[in-house]
Amino acid sequence: MNMITINENLCKGCNLCTEFCKRKVYEQPEKMDSKGVRVPVPVNEEECTKCGLCTLMCPDQAITVDEKIKAEDSTESEDSTEAKDKTEAKDRVESKDKTKADENLKMDEKDES
Ligand code: SF4
Ligand code: SF4
């Protein structure tokens, strides 16, 4: 049973999931599908730590990482890697948000002057 599922009807082939997954789980195929989209393929599912970063980054909510399979498969050492990856994923999203907030603040300050 596949742990990672990409909804081909939603995926636009932006490749963000492939770029952001540091475990190199995804690969972009050379060939496009019938709609001209290169839907990434989770070729290294066994490397996935279920950090959730790909699902957070996907602008089309096309990715599902099966949490149930995760619980069954997890070993102790994988759990600690997963926790670390989750923290890093959260930090990256938060730092992205902070950058946006800083930019907004700068723009507000500019507007006021
Ligand atoms: S959940 Fe994390 S490790 Fe798994 S494919 Fe997505 S980004 Fe990669
Ligand atoms: S991030 Fe989402 S839309 Fe972009 S290639 Fe990956 S699955 Fe497709």
C-alpha cells in the first residue's frame, strides 16, 4: 500500500514538493501526462519521515501522506528523525511567515512616512 498519494487531478507540476523534501522522496518524471503536467513520483517512500513539509508546501493540496501507515512503520530511531524533521519543517514555515510579516511592517512604515 502506498503511503504517499498525489492526486493527479489537482497537481500542477510546480515541483515544490520535490524541491522541499530533503529526503529526496520525489522525482519528477521526464514525460508529461496527458494534461502536460509532470506529476512527481514518490520513488523513495521508504525514506519518508512523514515530516509533512511537502503537504504544507503543495499549493494545490494534492499530496496525502498516510499517517496510519506511519504509526505502524515507525521505529524509535525513525521517530526521533521524524520529530526533528517536523520541527525543522515548522521552523521553515514560521520563518517564511515572519519574513512576510516583516515585509508587511516595512510597507506599513513606508506608507506612514
Ligand atoms: S512528508 Fe517530509 S519526508 Fe515525506 S515526502 Fe513529504 S517532505 Fe519528504
Ligand atoms: S507541490 Fe503539489 S502541485 Fe506542486 S508538483 Fe508537488 S504535488 Fe504537484
